[in-house]
Amino acid sequence: MARKVKRALEQLAAGNFTLPSPREIEASKTPAGSWTALQLAKWGVPWPPRHGWKAELERKWEAANNPHAGTLPLMVSGIGRDEEAPRGAALTFYFNRRPTDDEMRAIHDAVREIVNVG
């Protein structure tokens, strides 16, 4: 197992990632129903994979293959806590597309206003 993880880390360090389609992600499952560290590394997913990695790859694929991605209204599709941040004090927002810089500033201002109310 250590050798496989080492190869996966080497793949990540090389930075040669591919963006799989949702169908390719499903087709790449092992017989046990999961993915190998090396397969995930080929997609740029570190080992062990974090919660939400599959949905993130699917969103990236959709954005890269949807010519209307820039015209879609921004919508939040999920939110999660970053457990690796000190005291779990960081949140991750999942959107239907990449927010613009102006949208990021607006989101920052809105969250700051909500949190600072209490």
C-alpha cells in the first residue's frame, strides 16, 4: 500500500492532471466501489480524498464543458466545514460555477455582516 500511495504522491507532484467526466469517474471505481489513490492523483485529488472531491470534479467538468457557464446565475449548492483549519473555523462554499471577483467580495461582505450581528 505504501508504494501505491508513493506513486500517487509522485503523480500529484508532477501536476499532470486530467479532468474526468462524471461518467469516467463512475467507470473508474474499483470492484469494491471506491477509487485508488493513483486514480485520484491522476485527477489531482490528494490522498486521502476530502469530503466533496467527487462533486467538485463534476462541477469543474460541467464548467469546462458548458459554454454558458459564465452566464449562469450564481447559486450555492452546498457548504461544509474545513476540518483541517484551526478549530474548524473555516467554511467551504460549493457553487454551481466559479464566482467572479465581484461576487466573491459580495459574498464576503454578506457573510461578515451575518456573522458580526451576534
